[in-house]
Amino acid sequence: MIEVNALDLCSREAIHVPGHIQAHGYLLILNSVGIVKYSSENFQALTRQVLGIEVLESYVTNLSPIFGKAENHKFIEYIINLSWQGNEFKPLNPYMVEIKGNPYNMILSLSGEDYILDFEPEASDLFTDPQNKVGAALSQMLASKSLQTILENTVFEIQRIIGYNRIMIYKFHDDGHGEVIAEEKRSDLETWLGLHYPASDIPKQARDLYKKNYTRLIANVQDKPVPILSVTNLPADLTNSTIRAVSPIHITYLKNMGVESSFSVSIIVDDELWGLIACHNYSPRFINFRQREAAKLIGQVLSSCIETRSQEKLHQDNSKLQSIVSEITRSLSNRKRIQDFIEDCGETILNAFKASGISLFFQGASYSLGEVPDDEDILLLAAELDQRDSNSIKSYNLSHDIPAINLDSNKFAGLLGCLLMEDVKDCLLIFRSEVSHTVKWAGDPKKIIQFDEHGNQYISPRNSFAQWSQEVKGKSEVWSGTEVEILFEIRDEINFAIGRKSLELRVLNEKLRDAYSELDAFAHTVSHDLKTPLTAIKSYGQLIERRSSQEEIRKMSAKIVANSVRLNEMIHTVLEYSRAGQKLLKTVKVDMTSLIAEIKEQVLVGIVNKNLALNILSTPDIDGDPILIFQVFLNLIENAVKYSHKKNLPIVSISGAIENDSIVYRIKDNGVGISEEEQSKIFGLFSRVGNQEEYEGTGVGLATVKKIINRHGATIKTESEVGNGCTFILSFPLAG
């Protein structure tokens, strides 16, 4: 005798092809043309006794007298035809027939392409019609908003309707084991409320059948099952049969519990088997098809109620967790570093996920809050994620799922984690600590494998159901599907922020390259143009050394002074040019009327030609930095005066107007003008127009103007002909 966890052996039992039916009914299986392919042994005995014929390979019309019909009556074909609605099979169950003078319910279902006919007695151990009580029962069931109260109301109402000795709500856990979470029982019975049962008690293939057959009746565990006869060696698939025989293992299991009859109703939530309404009786009990259908209706209403409550809780949990995503998004948008969201949102994440620690492994470093493993173990977990096809981990028993990483199972029992990007070991890890608890099992959850006289293995079900307690350690609370989805949403937000920051960095790099290029050109120009006065100073100094004439010394000294002054002016204007690009913009509405009036007053003080006409026309306000805008207009107006002062009647005009979406200013003079070739160069550093000896300047003013204009998002261009003056056209954006 060997004690093992026999779940695997149980799961291999072919319970849908038992080769027998329960003793209270009869069974026929027909092909599509009405020939009997399978028959229960008791039905064959009936046909021999009543009709003197073999049932197998007979036409069902030949069997009509068995059901109290005239010979060759085609009522079975008629019922089958009625059950087809287009391409959908919807049998009109049950259909009443008579067998040996007693009423029977004929129940029609499919077995592949064949038809199953189950014949069950109409007579029942339940003498009242439960359908009359269902409406009131449903009303009482749903009288509370609490799901637990609804479950308790359900078992009470089910017992009141069908009268079984013990009614339980049996809920399946994620690993397949079950727990009694609500119970109504006969007063002398010991309670099973809160007891757990191993998954092998109701193995997977049995749970799959409960998803297809919403009710299951075992009328009497002491009855000997009736064999099914066939002309073929293939077993009949009785998945949909209402009188399918019961696994011998399960019969022994029920006997060991002292149960003589059982009845169950499936609880289906989101198309999965959530649990059972499990009914036990300690004496044989048969309830007919209609009575079972009434109980099934209660089960369906309960299923809908649980599903609704589950969806409500799911929505609440999702809303709570979605708010975290929004908070993280704000943090990632506002902070310069990705990892700062741990500091900003870590506590909120821990509370929402019921977690004990969170760690972001990013660019070779970990950023954590709460109880987390050391950096070496974090790196090992990142490597484990990288090896997984899903690049994620969802574990509530980490020491079991990843034993190679030796973590404290008390502190780090659960882990929900994912890589941020494939092939990069950056990851987000959320930890849960152990939730130690005691599970009360209905007996030691092990089955016994024994060997028969031929050496074949068979399972002996538990024969003791005395309460057996197990202390569960090293496990955390199970992660929900919503929590997994939100983890991936957080990952996507982090990746989006990484992408955005990468784009910002690329833009910054482009600007930096442009700045380096400009700086290089600036340095080249400065070094070239500053050499001119320095060379002159050096040359005149050398001449002084070689000559002794006082007059020549005086002239050369004057040249040295002049070039020194020019060099000083150039250095000053270079500094102004540099500051124009560094000064922070303080954009306001600039009063252009006052600004240009002030410039006019300043220009007229140093006027050379008294005939100058400085005309100011319309001056609409613009948005900009007042100091820099003053510098632009002062420079342009002074240039206009300078290059037109040799005219007999120099004229300079300033006018502004709104054109489309811009405010356009024109500064026009009637001076020497600018050649087409020079127009393309005038905004370059140290670029000058006309005879440089005749017109003073450093060639930095217009370069400074151009830089200021660009910083304001404005444009500047020229219209000019040599000898016919020049017009500078400035276009500023119109404020929204």
C-alpha cells in the first residue's frame, strides 16, 4: 500500500465513457437514421420480454409499443426533428412516455452525431412541485447586498425546496481544490463549513463535465450500475447523459463519507466553473428531471449574481489601480529622471497592490521602496525575467517557482514583475510578504494507491474525513488578473516616458551640435577679424622702433590708439552678441509707440545731417522682451540714419501693420543701399556694408539683431538696390 497524491491517476480516469448507467433509468443511443447503436442492458431485457426482439440495430419505430405507442409510430423521429432549429440543437426536454405502465421522462441529447435517449422515472421522492417555490426562493436569496449572505440564503432555500440533509456551496480555488463556504444541514450533522477538499476529490475531467452538465444526480450509491451493450467495441460517450454511471472511485468516496445520494448544481461565472451547490442525503433519494431543472434555475440566478458582484469588485479594483497609472504618468511627465516615480508614487503603489516592496532596476541600478531583496538578487530576478518567453513573473509561492534564487520566503513570498523592454534587463518588480494561515482539510488530503490481484494500480479513496489542519507558509496573497494588467500598463507608461526622454535628448543633442557649429564659426570669425587691428598695432609698433622722426611717431601712435579703440569696440560688441543668445526671454506686450519715440530721441542727439527726416507712422504693439526688442530697433534705425546721412535730404521711416497672422514692421531709408551679393552676408558676424573707412562699425550689430529675432520666433529680410536705399522687414507672430 502506497500513500501518494493521486491527482494524476484520478485525472486519467475516463469518467465520460463509464460503460454503464445508473440503475434507476434506461438508455438508448441512435444514429441519424434511427438505428439503435447502444442500449442499456435493462432496456434490452425489456424488449426481449415485451416484444421478443433484440434492440441493437433495430429501428426505433419497431420499439414504439414499449413506450405505449402504436407499432411503427414515429414519435421519436418527430421529437428529434422538433429539437433542430435550423443548425442549432435545442431539445424539448422532457418528453413523457410510458414504460411498463409507469410514466417516464425521455431526455434527448447528443453524443457526437448520434442521439442519446435517457429514460428516467417521473415518480420522485420529492412530492411537492418545487417550481411553485422557486419565485419566492429567488426573492429571499437576493434580499441582501452581501454576497456571503446571498450564499447562505441560497443553501437555506435549496434545502427548503428539495429537502436534502446537507446543502453546501463548494467553491473551487485556483489550484482546483475546493472549500465549503456556506452550509445548511440537518441539525444532528457535524458542520463541514470552512473545510477544504483536495483537487483530486473532484479532478479536472470531472470539473470539465460540470461545465457541460449543470446538474448531476446520484440517486443511490448502493445500486449496481447497468452495463451498456453495443455491436461495436467503441465505448459510448455519455458526456451529456443524465443517467451516466458514476466513477467507482467516487462511489466509494461517497460511501466512506456516509452519503447515500448526492445532487449538484454547477455555478458558472465568466464561463468557468466557480463552484457547486453540493447536496448530500444520508438515504437514497431520487428527484426527477423537472425538479432538478428548478434547482438549476436557482443555480443560474446565483451564478449571475456572483458574476455581477465579481464584475463590480473588478471595476472597483480596476478604478483604484487605474488612478495609480494616472499618478505615475504625471510623475514621469513632470520629473527629469524616470526612476523618480518610485519616490513620488511608491507608497501609493504598495498600498494599492497590497505589496511590501517595489523595485525598479533601470540602467544598471535599482531604485526601491519598502522590503526588497539586495541588488545581487534583484539582478538575478532580472536575468530570470529575460529568460522567460513572457518576460514576466506572477508568483504567490516564489521559493517554489524560482528555487534557484534563494530568497527569504517570509519576506518575499510573492512577486509580480516584468521586463520594461525585450532583451534589456531593466525591469519592475513588486513583492508581497508571506500570508501565513491554517487550512482545515476534511481528512488528510492524500489518497491511497493499492494493487489488485493482477498487479494493477487502483485508487482507494480516503476513508477518514476527520478534520486535519495544515499550516501554510511561504505563500502570499494570489495576484489578480487586474493587478497583472495594471502592471503592464505601468510598464507601457515607463516605456513611453523613456521614449519621450530619448526624443528630448536627441533634440537637445541636435541643438548642441548646432551650437557647437555656431561656436566654431564664431571662433573662426573672431580670430580672423580681431587679427586685423592687432596686426596693425603690431606693425605700427615695429615701425616706431625702427624710425626716429617725431612726426612719424606721432602719426603711428595715433594709428595705434585708433586700432586699440576699434579692437575694444569689437570685443564689446562680441560680448553683446553672446549675451543676446543667453538672456532669458521675459515676454510681455511691448508699447512700440513709446519704445520707438525713445529711440528717435536718442538718435537725434548725435545727428550729423540736420536735414534728416525721421518719420514714425503706425506702431502696433508686439509681444516680446522689451530690452531685446529695443536693441533690435535701435540697431536698425541707427544703421538707416548712418547709411543715408550723406544724402542732401536723408529720409528714414518706421511703420508697422497687421498682415495675416503677423505684425510686420518696415524700417526704410534712402541711403547707399546694399548689393544683392552683400544682402546674403549682412547678418553674419563682422560682416559690413559699403566703404568700411567711410562708415564706422564692427559688423556685429546685424548678427545680434538676427539672433534676437530668431529667439522671438520672428523673421527679418531686406529689400534693396545699390544707391536706392534699403528696407528691413520684420515679421513678428500675432499673439493668440
